[in-house]
Amino acid sequence: MIVIKVLLLCVGFALLIKGADWFVDGCAGIANKFGIPQIVIGLTIVAMGTSAPETAVSITAALKNNAGISVGNAIGSNILNILIILGITSLIIPLRLKNTTLKYEIPFMLIISITLIVMGSIDNYISRPEGIILWILFIGYLTYLFFLSKNNKADVTNETKESTWKLLAFAVLGVITIVLGSNISVNAATAIAKKIGISERIIGLTIVALGTSLPELVTSITAAKGGNDDIAIGNIIGSNIFNILFVIGTSSIIIPIKFQQTFILDGMVSVLAGASLLLLTLKHKQLNRLGGIILLSEYTVYLTYLICDK
């Protein structure tokens, strides 16, 4: 019954919101307790945690010899992360960016996005050796984060009274709740859409695509509203880097990935999204509401093209 599906949708969103609260509070508390810069927490723990749906879908697809889904899922999520999630988040509250994010992390994200397109364009495959290259870049990225954390160690304060184990439990419980809420929301929304006659193509391009990015969306909004801008931004940039280097890298090591011609356009859109983010924030080191509107407008154009291109 559609009423039950609507109730499940509400339950899913409630789990997402509560899970995001626990996750952000736990991660912010850990950062504060150990003097780790929040941007590092955002680029690592939060990014990897909220990328759990994409990781599960992509690696499972590779294990089932359907690795092409890995590329589409990862690139599609990267586009959504910037154009939709940062777009919506910045409409609610402007986001401030660190110098390191503008100088290193966003450019690195653009470089590896272009690298992926070049790799796939050469022979229409992401091969195992290329997957190993992506993994080497991933290890290099983790090394950069280690030194970033070491060289920019934050001051430890006494504001966080909870024990480390309690904070860690909050973070783990939060990400589990987020993933559970995401799955319930997507399944319920898909069932409702089918019931009212929306085509499966539109459902795939909207509900399912946004569904795997719901963890990033709710986490970024929750972090931004709580004044944790570094976690909000780091979550998205880190997720995009993680999706390419770890998710696609791991999938292509399991089995070479067919790189369809359509992925070239999608990859270029993801590069354009990253470049837009950089240009919109370079001057004032902030993504304001106007910037959010521009990002959302870009996604509207892209979605319109996808719907019309049959």
C-alpha cells in the first residue's frame, strides 16, 4: 500500500537525519579530542563513511562481472555531490573553504578526474595496471592527509567530555543508521514513483542516483548548520576522491572495467562541476547562495540532457 511506503519514506528520512547527527557529533568530537583538523576528518572518516553505499554497489558489481556499473555509479555520484549536495547545502548556509582545499584538494580531485577520462579513452577499459595506478595515487593521497594532520594539528580543548570509545561508537552507529535510512528511503521512494506511473529511467536518474548520495547530503547539511564547515566540504571532496581512487581502483583490480563512450561526457561534466566549484570559491574562499544556485542550474541542464538523450 502506498500509505505504508510513505510511512517508510518518513522513517528513512528520520534515520538519515538522526544518523547524521550522531555521525557528525562523533567525528567532530574525535577531531577535537585528538587535535586533528576537522578538514582531515572530513576528507577521511566522514568521506569514506558516507561513501559506503557507492562502495558497496560498485565493488559488488565488479564481483558479479558487471563492473561497468562501478564507473557510472562513481562518476554519477561525484557529479551529484558537487552540483546537488554542495548546491543545496550552500543555499541553506554559506560554506567557507580552507586554503589547502582550494590549493591542493580540489585541484587534485580535478587531476584524477581527468586521469580517469584519459585512462578510459585510450582503449575503452580501466585495466588492472591502471587500477593499481589509482591505488598508488590513493596511498599518496592518504600520505598527504597524514602530513596535513601532523603539520596543522589543532589545539586540544576540554569541550569534549565524552570518552573516545563513546565518540567512536556514535560515529559508527551514525554511519550504520545513515546507510540504513538511505536504503529504506530509496526503496520506498522508488515504489511510490512506480505506483504513480513515473518511468524507471527517470527513477534511475533521480531517486536512485540521489539515493546513494543521501548520506553525503544529510551529513553536509548537518555539519554546516553545526558550524563544522570543514567537515561539510571535506565530506564531498573526500568522497569524490575516494570514489575514483579507491572504488574504481579496487573494482578495476578485481576485473577490468569497460569504459563506455557515454562515460567520457559524464566524466567531463564531473570535471566541469569541480572547476565551477573552484572558480566560484577562489576569490572569497566561500561558496555562497548564488554559487549554490549556479551549481544547481548546471545540474538541471545536465539532467535535462540525460532525459532528452534517448
